[in-house]
Amino acid sequence: AEPGLRARRGPSPRGHFCPRGTSLPQPCPAGSYSYLTGQASCFPCPTGYYCPENVTHYSRHPCPAGFYCPEVSA
């Protein structure tokens, strides 16, 4: 994460979102991702992938062999 990100106001960067009513970026929680800037929420990680916190795209995190990775509801 970028140093001082929580103190920065404005459009949320990739891997982050700005909850409705605030301009303070928050990292996307585990199970979600955001490849766009300025989002009010993050996208759910699709079935077959896992998304740790602050992810910009799920494709780099395929579900490991022997595990089941369902889509996580927000």
C-alpha cells in the first residue's frame, strides 16, 4: 500500500474504494478486487479465484489445486 494513503482524499485508486458519503479511500477487503479508480465498492472475487486484501485484479490469484474457491458475497 502507498504510504499515507488513508490521509489522502479524492478518487479511490485501483484496489481501493470510497464508501458512499466519504472521499477517504479504503483497501478492497479480502474476497474482492477493483481494477478501476473512483469506485464506491469493490467487485466480488469470482469462483475459481481468491482475492487477498487490496487486489487490483483476480486473474493473478487462481484457486490452488485441491482447494475450492467460491464467489464471496459482499
